[in-house]
Amino acid sequence: MEAQQPRSAKQRPTPAEIRRDLISAIGYILGVSYPVLALSTGVRAIFQLFFRDDLPFLGPFLSAVAATCYLVATVGFLYRRRWTWYLSISSLGFETIMTLVVGTLSFVIPEVIGRTVWRHFGADYGYFPLFQPLLGLIWLIWPETLRAYGVRGTPARNDAQRL
């Protein structure tokens, strides 16, 4: 094996290096954003469920479900194991479906849905609940991520640290 030479300032990164760096950045974004959303959505749901009598029950309940999805996905992002990969895929798939279903229903029957994190496809959260699980699913099925979780091939120690 040949040692990697330091790159001079004029050399451009290869497409593989760009992809690796992009996937790594996405992993960091997910690793930070999911716990933050779990906390903010969970606190909002608890507040609405226990201290707001004027809201329909379904909206705060769906916010609590969203917070649970975010928390489950966070566990999957923190621990690089095969079972956590499946856990994350399931959680993000469910989250994506719920965002689409609740987002659509919030336009059709808004009085029943109320204000939830998934209302209007996550408009209250800058549409983050709409594109975040899709970004997470793409990240999870990326070949380097699959190897890091031990889903495909042997787990790559360096990739797991980088992602």
C-alpha cells in the first residue's frame, strides 16, 4: 500500500473524495439535528398535551409521535450497528409517510389535525420535517454508510469514524 501524499493547494479533490466529504457532512447534520428536533418537539408535545386544554388531542399526540421518531432515529445515528441501521430505516420511513399523510390531511381537514410538527408538511419548522427524513434515508443507503453499519460488506473502521 502506498502512503497518501499531501495534496498541493492546486490539486482538486477527486469526485470520490467530494462524495465522501458530502456524506460525512450529512451524517454530522443528522447527528445534531435529530436530537435537537426530538427535544424541541417533545417539549412542545408535553406542553400541549398537559397544559393546553384548547387544542384538539390529535395534534399534540402526533407531535409526541414525531418526537419519538426523532429519538429512535437519533439512537440509530449514534450507534453504528446493523440493528440500529434497520431501526433508523424503519423510523425514517415511518416519519416520511406520516409527514406526507398528516401534511396532506392538514390541508383537507385542518380542524382535526391541529398544530403538529407535520402540519402543512412541517411548515412551522421550515419544512425540515419533510426533507430531513429523506436526507436521512439517502444517507443510510449510501454504500459507505452501509459498510460503516455492517449492513453490506465488512464494517470499515475509518469510515465509521468519518461518518
